[in-house]
Amino acid sequence: MRLFTPRQRRPESYYRTRRDDFTAGMTIAGGIFAALARGAQFWLLIVRGVRRLDPARGLFAFMSVVVKAACLGALIGFAIGWTLAYLWERWHRRRRAKRQAI
């Protein structure tokens, strides 16, 4: 019994699954990278909240910055991933066509 079943392959489904996987990977990577980068830049919001004796407000401000950055980074990662996957597909189709023509 298999734990994970393979995806059903339709005719000419070679590119679609790879495009989707690459785009999803870039979306996740973009979101994580942006959240980590903004978190490293704005961690002082928590310190300011503790100094003002209101750590909850500082933590909330920090979390809002990180969540906004993660969402924006994911959108940018999606756009970059979709574009790169589209260009890769065009390049690979052209390369396969040349190889079959020879």
C-alpha cells in the first residue's frame, strides 16, 4: 500500500506539473525570505514595546510587519516563479523540437 499516490498524468502534462511545482516553491521561498528579512530589520519593535512597558503592542506591531512582508514576498515570489517557469517551458520545448528535428 502506497502512502502517497502519484499524480495522474494526462497527455502533455509534463510541463504543467513542473511549472506548478516551481511556482509554488518560489512562492513559499519568497514569503519565507521576506518574512525573515523584515523580522531581522524590525525586531526592535519588540524592544520598544518592552521599554514602554507594553510588550503586547510591540509584539503585535512586529507580527504585523512580518505578516505583511510575508504576503508581499509570496506575491512577488509567485510572479517571479511563474515567469521563470514559463520561460523554462518555452526554452525546453524549443530545445526538444530541435533535438527531434535532427
